[in-house]
Amino acid sequence: MRDFQLELRQRREAGLHRQRREISGPQRPALTVNGQPLLSFCSNDYLGLANHPDNRRVLSEALDENGLGGASSHLICGHHRAHEQLENQLAAFTGRSSALLFSTGYMANLGVISALAGRGDTIFSDRLNHASIVDGCRLSGARVRRYHHGDLEALARMLEETAGHKLVVSDGVFSMDGDVAALVPLAQLCTKHDALLMIDDAHGFGVLGPQGRGSVAAAGLNEEQVPVLMGTLGKAAGTSGAFVAGPAWLTEYLVQKARTYIYTTAMPPALAQASCNSLSLIESFDSQRAHLAALIDRFRDQVTLMGYHLMPSATPIQPIVVGSNEATLALSAELQNRGLLVTAIRPPTVPDGQARLRITLSAAHSFDDLNRLLRALVQCRPDCVVSPVLSEPFAE
Ligand code: PMP
């Protein structure tokens, strides 16, 4: 038998051991973590909808109306009118002809990629794509060609020299760096080389673009240019689940072929009803998105002055790259001592030597919340992150 205990010890020694924290009460910036009150800067609840009173009310009314469990897969007897309504609303919201619900984003990526590509086909995938895309590519059995993050010249060369069916897949907003893919040139390349384009907009949906319609809408790309648009509901929408939106043939085909759609229990119908309500809130949340943008600007200005290394991101994902696992864990622990929850992200989630604090901002944060974080970052700044050029003191 493999020595699993040894592997666990080795992980601990390398600073790679993952540990959970127990949250009590609702998700919001003021969290209770292992019984301790902490101000959180690491959730994906970008608009504060995970605990929005309207959503809570809709969910409890929907529970009275439709009960709790999904009870079966969609193709047996689980496909509820509430799912159908949410799919229609998602299609309208994203400007697509149709949408199909999945129980999680991880399952959506696995199911969609493995349905759309197989043996003999080629998938082109950005090196920083989310783990669920990586796993979907593996599962498909297709040949996978990974290009350096954002390197569209390399992608163009690969597309040029490849025959047969081609699927290009990319995050819209990269989950650990926060940057947005160059969607317009990406779509142009795909048209030129007759490749199918799939964008995972888990982190752009609700946040970017007009009325929060996502990174693809922000880039002005329609269904023909981005035929496969995936989004999740567990982040800005504040609920749970995911969807794929696109032409009618796409959703019809996925119902036949996507195994993670076919062989799993449908999401609770009440949750679909709460997600419908989230969509309406997202549409009306321009002022919350403006507040979030102001938080992001202030964070970037101040943290750059402190000499921390930020990524080129204009989204709520604002990682501070520290480098070593140990230094990142130490910084996270220091922040926790000051009442802040910012988790350390280490390999293999990010490349070796690029461990980071993945700070995320939310419209639910106030400027006072942000100032607490900024003050703590000044107090905890380790020598290793201080750039010799940018060493001006932080002035509030
Ligand atoms: N894609 C991306 C880019 C993600 O960041 C995530 C979640 N971390 C997923 C897919 C998976 O979504 P879900 O959490 O709904 O499974």
C-alpha cells in the first residue's frame, strides 16, 4: 500500500498542507471563523448577494412552494419549471438563444468540454485556466495543447499547424490573477481558424460589462463570436450552480452528451428561484458595481505605494504575490492576528514560487473595511515584498 501518512507529512513540511476553517453564520464580510470574528477579504461573493435579504425571502417562499430536494436528474423527473425559468432568464441576460443549468461550475466544465471534444480533436487551453477546465480537457481524451498565459501569437501558430476539429477554451477573468482574457482577438483567431470558442466567465458574470452581463458582453461579443459561454452562480450571483449559454444546437447537444448534466441530481428548484431573483438584482446593481470599482481603485493605489507586488488586474480579484509558501502563510497569519481573513494560495493552484494572498473585494465591503485591510497590510509588510523603487510610506 502507498504510504499516505508519509505523503501528508511531506506536504506539511513543504508548507503545502491544506486546512479548512469552520465558518458559522451567513457569508458576509464580517465572518465568524472557528468562533473568531474576522473581516473577510477572500470570498467570491462580489456583490454581497449570498446573504441578501430579498434572496433569503425568495428562497424561503420557494421552499414552501416547491420543497427542498431536486430528487432526480433532469432527464428522469428532476427538470422543474423553476429550472426552465432560470434557463430562460439566463439566456436573455447573456443575450444567447438558450442556456442549460449545471449543478456546479466544476461539473459544467467537465461535462461541456468532454462533450464538445474527443479523440482525434484538439483543445487549446490557456496555461492559467481553472482546474475544472484542465480536468475537462483530460477527461475528453482529445489532444490538449496549452499555450502560455495570454500568448495569442503562440495560439495562432498552434491553430495554424493543427488540422481537424478545434476547441479553444479560456477563463474570461483568470481566477488566481484577476486579469481579463483578450477576448476580441481571441474570438477573431477562432473565426479565422474555424475553431469553436468557449469562455468560462465564472468571475466576470455579474461584475463586468453592462448591467453585469459579464466579460464577453463587456467585449461586445455575440453568440456567433463566442458560441460557448459558461458562467457560475456561486460567485457574484450568491447562490450555487452554473450554466452554459449559446445557440440552440449547443444546449440540445449537451443534454444528449454531457455526462455531468445527465447523471447527476438537479439543483434544488428553490435555489433556481433564488438565482432568478439574483439575476434581477445583478441587473439593477449598477451603483454597487460603481462602489466596488472605487474600492478596487483605492486598494490598488495604496497597496502599490506600499511596495507590494500586485497583478495587472482591474477586477475584484487583487492578488498580492509574495513568492514562498512560508512567507505567504506567515503574512496570512499576521493578518489574521489583526482580525482579517485573507487566505494564502499555494501551488499547485498557482505556479511554483508564486504563492500569494488572493485578496478579493466585494460591493458588500465599506471603505472603513478597506481601510482596516490597508492599515494591516502596512503593519505586516514583510521585507521580501518591498520593492526598492516603491517604498513611499502609506498615507491614508
Ligand atoms: N471556473 C472558474 C474560473 C472558477 O474559478 C470556478 C470556481 N472556483 C469554477 C469554474 C467552478 O465553479 P463552481 O465553484 O461552481 O464549481
